[in-house]
Amino acid sequence: MNWDTIVAVLAIVLALGFDFVNGFHDTANAVATVIYTKALRPAIAITMSGILNFAGAVMVGTAVAMVITKIIPRETVSLPVIISVLLAALMWNLITWWYGLPVSSSHCLIGSLFGAGVAANGFNGVSWHELNKVILALLLSPIAGFAVGALLTWIALHFSDEKKNPGSRNEPHPVMMRWLHILSSASVSFTHGSNDGQKTMGIITLILAAHFSHLGYTYDKVPMWVMASAALAIGLGTVIGGWRIIRTVGTKISRERLSHSQGFGASMGTALIILIASRIGAPISTTHTLSSAVAGGTIPVYGASKLNVRTVNLILLAWVMTLPVAATLAAVSYHLLHLLWRS
């Protein structure tokens, strides 16, 4: 086994490591609302989320993975490029997790792909057509999340009549609303796996096609073992959990405690948007969509004045920073790795 093959295998392990971190970084997307409304105990919520993340990653298809394989042109793909993408995405994911900021792993990955591609081959190192489609989806998903989260919360609020006593558990249909909330949370877990799990599948497919093509691997098909291993990694990461971010989503976006109606509206709205995106091959951000939906759902329950503007501004700042920071980290990583490859 030569040096490049060893590095390629390590790159696959690194990709699965990114998938694992994605799982515990994004656990809050599915479980924060059910934990902080006490619809489910934390251990049960996180275990459910891990199982459904695995299921979503293996059941929905590979349309998103195929998009990921096209952002960097095939003539630009190399081991230094791919490793620098993974290193940059991992670094920014871990930094934002440490500070409890619900930043998008998708933005980390897309920004890193852009930075590494440009560092390797200038502006020809990126497929602009594919990148523009991805960025458009990333921009639209939070807006859709805010609007759909507000709408579904409003519907649930009037169905449960909770508007008469915001935040109260003494609503006319408390058991039904609690179970609808749990169902919507489970749906977020499933759809998160269906979208985010595929991103790692796409990266591993790039590695296999670039270095192991003699074994029959191509850019156009995700092997079953890649699907299973990526699903397992994101599922295990979810079970580990990310309490720092869970606290931010569950308690700091709204100044008032979450209600079942708000949790249902935010989670179900997020799940519907992500499922559509996964089916059409749009790699969007579960984090951005759900955080926006929680913010949108706060308004029909408590009014816009109860949004925690300081937390929302910190999240927005982290969102804005993610693409350029990840791109810069990837470009620097590529140049350092390229020097090592030449020496």
C-alpha cells in the first residue's frame, strides 16, 4: 500500500469524522424543542434522533450527494483538495459548537469546497452553475423556515386554543399537541439524516472516484457501504448530543419558554422543507431552517417583542461569517498540504 492510498483511506476516515461531528453539532435541530417543552426526556429524544438520522440517510436517496460531487470540477479534485475541505469544515464546526452557536454544517462544507477549489485552480476550480444553485437554496431555506414555522405555529396555536394562555400546558388538547410535537421532532431527525448524511456520502464518493477508480468506483454512484457508514456516523454523532447548541435553540432564541404549538410548528415546517430539498437534490441547512422556524414561531405565540434580539444577532453573525471563514481555512489548508505533497 503506497503513501497516497494510505492518505486516501485516512481522508475517508476524516470524512466520517466530519459526519460524526455534524451529528452531535446538529442534534439541537431535532431535539431542542421536545426537550425544553418536556415532551420527551433528553435521553429518549436524543436516542430517537440518532436512530432516525441513520434511517433518513439510507432511505431517501443520493440526489444531494450527487450535487456535492459536482461543485468542484473533476479535473480539480485531488486528495489535498478534499482533505483541506474536511479539515476546514471540521475546524469551524468545532469552534462554533464550543461557543454554542447553531451554525450550519452545510455552510461549512460548501464554503470549504469553494475555498479549496479556488486555491487549487483559481476560479476555474469551482463549478459556478452548481455552486449558485446551492447558495440559492441555502439563502432561501431560512426564509422559508421562518414563514412556514410562523404559519404552522399559528395554525397549531388556534387549534389548541393555547393563545388564551401562551406557554401554558393546560390547553384543550395537551396530549394530542404533545404527540404532534414529538412526531414533528422525529420528522426533523429523519430529514436531517436524509440531507446532511448525503453530504458526507458525496465527499467519500469524490475520494473513491479520484483515487480508487481502478476498483470500479465512479463519480456517478454512491456505493451502498458508503451510504451505510455515513448514516452510522451521523447517527452515532447525534446520540452523543450537543448540549451547548441545544441550550441555545431551546432557551435563547425566544425570551419565553417554548410551547408545544411552537415546537410543533417549527419542527414540522423544518421537516417539510428539508424533505423537499433532499428529494430535489438541494443541500440546505437544517440548522438555519430550524432556528429561523423557532424565531418565526415565537411571533404568533408571544409577539415579535419576545424574540431575543441579542441571540438572533449572534446567530446571524455566525451564519454570515461561516462561508468566508470556511473558505479561507480551506484555502490555507490546501496551500499547506500542497507544500507537503511536493516535499
